[in-house]
Amino acid sequence: MKKIFISTIALLSLLSLNSCTDLNENVLDEASASGLTDKQAADGNIAPVYARLPDVFTHTTYFAIQEISTDEAILPYRGGTDWGDNGIYIAMHQHTHTSTDPNLRNTWLLLAQGISRSVTALNTLPTINDPNVKTYIAEARGMRAYYNMLLLDLFGLVFVKNDPQSNSEILRGEQALEYVKNEFLAAEPDLLTTVGPGRLTKGAVWGLLARLYLNAAVYRDRFGAQFTFKPEDMDKVVEYCDKIISSGQYQLSPDYFSIFNDNNHDNKELIFAVDQRAELNGHNRLAYFSLSGDQFPLPAFPGANGTDGPAITPDFYRTWTSAYAPSDPAGTDPRFYKKNMNIPADSCVAASDVVMDRGILRGQQYGLLRVNGAFVRCGNNYRIGKLFNVTRNRPTLPVNFTEQVDFTVAGSNYSTGYRVLKYEFGKKSQSGRNLGDADISIVRLADVYLMRAEAKLRKSNDAAGALADVNTVRAARTAVKPAPALTSMNLDLLFRERGFELYWECLRRTDMIRFGKYEGTWTEKTNADRQKRIFPIPQTAIDGASNIPGYLAQNPGY
């Protein structure tokens, strides 16, 4: 009797990658699956493969460890009462994190579950008679490679697994790199080009292969004093970037912040993204994470606000000001800031006119005034005024974002640090913590141009070619006056440009390591230990695999 395995349950931990814990599956034979079509069975196997992505990209998992570990973001113990979390965000920023960090553990588990779900799909889909199966198998294989690619980048290893009942093989270094590369190459021929950024496509795999080759020198020699970028790797970066650019399928967006709007699923700049549309119950919290607890973006929802989370560091802010001095970057580079609420302070406005500014938010903030849980009204309109930290029981402390932010008492209050509202606050979100519809970019066209520019510099010091690629991106943002063209290019300038274009997009740690800047010094961080380039394997995973001697060794330095 034919059996259909429907992988609808999460696979629980690293141990779901080996025989220590059985896979949890619903097994349906033809009788019990009455009414289930082959299409439903196929869809029911590929959907769980993608379902881990929104959780991987939540504010306290992949985002936190990719951004708060760098010079781009800092999260102090706000007011001495919020975001303390036993010091994990301070430790992450200072590179003193340990193997018991819950955010590292959760990220590890989600990636392990993603791999396990991919393995289940790869074993089940061939038994289903549906025309989509060939494509779904390619997607599952490519997603298994992508989850492993993140494990390689973060933890220095990959899991090779084909049979759900067998132990995974663990690879590191060159072997791990080759495995991920070959899996992407095997998946690519059967992928489609027309299913949108929320699924793995040929373009997505090309972009991920370009990123893999660009970081290959790091993955081969994780703790090297210098990285050796092989010319043949850089040729591959250029090759895959050329494929994407010449396909004509993707376009640089004239309006920079529209790439991160609530309705961005059809934005032509997105190549691969976490699909967060409302019908999928998206929960993009990247807007909520940095805003003040007294910023309420939505007149319809008086419970939807920020949480006074991370700010940008003064160090990162000064890369902007030094680049454009004596001009203000807000009036020079459209990626820095977008003014949306063009109204005088202490005004009455229609609900439709309450649209938050975007980008890097500085100084005194204005917005909807809230008293006893309700917004102050002016007839049918809403009162806009100067904001204070009322929700923090500090009603005389203005919501006035300052450049300085650190781990001192003064540097940790609720208003320290310039904040980031890059992704639009979800328009349907009753709390700021749910229904965030903005798809989260994984690969987009601007990054492709910048990767190609970097490969040109690293292979042959082709500064002219790299400069042309960088200026193509800068010139594309024509919704307002674009940033001025640069006149020269080198690796330091390119690193700065990647910061301007890709801030808050979960790429900073990987970039800093590749450019040799991760052991540097910035606000509240002096640790120069190269072994911190990868994170510790969570202690729970080490403990769980302890019945197989030598199976899972901890990373050096932890």
C-alpha cells in the first residue's frame, strides 16, 4: 500500500539530525488520507521546508547575532529594567557570549529543524504523483543547502543527511564549503524563475552561490590572519552576478525604502526573501524592535508600539557623517532617512497622514499622543505632538534619540542611540509583534552589484569596474535626489558602501569578518579574539549528542 508522509510537525532539535531522536511525522496511508489530493500532499511537504525561515529571521535570532555582534547595532540594558536578559545582548556585542546563549541555541535549533524538514520532504516527495514534485524536490534540496550555509557561516559546520533514520555526517572547512556548493548546483537546473521571491528560484541560487564563493576564503581558513581570495572564486562571483543582472528579471528600485515596505512582495529588487504576507501570518518585528515604546505608528491600533531595543552605534553613524561632511547625510543620501510626516509639531491630522519617517531616526520624536491607552483626538483627527517616555513611567523624559549610547547607566536610558525604522511598521499589526507583512530580504539586486564590485577588486584590483557597479546602485535611487556618484573605489570604500546600502539586513557580521574588521574596536567592544568569528555550538546540542563519542565537538575557544 502506498504511504504518504506529511511533514507538518517541526523536527525538534539537532538530535532530529541523528538517530538520538526519531523524526516526528504523521504517516497516512491511502485509506486515512481519503480526500487528500496529490497536489495537497506535495504542497504539504514543501511548505514546512520554508516555514522555519520567518522564525530564523526574527529580531532575537539571526538578526540579533548578525547585527548586535557588530559595529552596527548595540542593545543596552534599557533603563536598568528592559532587555537585560541576563546580559546576553551585552555579551553578544562585546564578543563574550557563551554556549548557553539562548538566542544562539534558538537559531541553531531552527536551522536544524529546517534541514530536517528538507530531508523529510526529499524522502517523501518522490512518492507523490504531482507535476510540481520535480520543482519541489529541487527547492527542498536548495533549502537544505541554504540552512546548512547559515550553519557554516555562524557555527562553522554543516550536516550531511539524506536518510531520516541515519546519523548526519558533520563536515567543516573546505569539505563543508564544497558540499553546500554542490547541493546548490544540483538543485539549480530544476528550479523555476517565475514563483516570486518567497521561494527558491534560479536567481536566488545564483545569488547564494555568489555569496558562498565570496566568503569561501573565510570558510576555508576561519581563523587566518589574512584571507586568500582565490581568483577562480572571484570569477564565479562575477559569473553568477552576471547571470542575475543579465537575466533582466530584477530591477533596482528607484525608491530605496519601498524595498522594505509592507507591500514589498512584488518589488522587483527582491531576489530571495522571507515571505511575510498577511495571509501567511507574517510576524516581521524588525520595525518594532528599535522604536521607542512611546512611538505608536498606527491610529487604528493603540497597542502597537516599539520596544526600545537596539540602536546604531556612534561608530556606524559617523561613517555616514564623515562620508558626507559638511553636509547632513539625511539630505545627501536617500538611504539614510526619508521624511514622511511633513506636518508641524502639535498638530491635528487625519489618520491617513500618520506615516512614520523611515531610516535612521535622530533627535526629538513626534507622533500620536496617547493618554490612558487611547489616542488624543481632535474630532475625527488625531493629535500629533512631542513624545515623552510615558509608557516607561518617565513622563518628563523626552523621546529624544541621541548619538551617544553605551552600557553605562546614562548611556542605557530609553532615549539613547539613534534608532532604525528600515522595514515599514506592519499596517495590520495590533501590537507591533504580529502581522508584519514586509518580506525580509535575503538576496536583492543591489547586493548582487556590490558583490560583483568586490570580486572585481579582490581578483584584479579593477577599481574602475567596481566603481561603475557601486555608482549604478547609488544612481538608481531616483525617487528623490540620488546620492552623489563616487569618484574612486577601494575595499575600504566598498565596505563603507555595503554598510550604507545593506544596514539592518543581517549581513554585517559576515561582511566584517570577510573585510578583516571583526576584531576591531568600537563602542563597548575591544575583544580581538579571532575565534569569535564563529559562535559556540549550543551546550544543549553538545549534551544531546554526548551518547555518540566525538560526534559533535565544540568550536575552538568555547
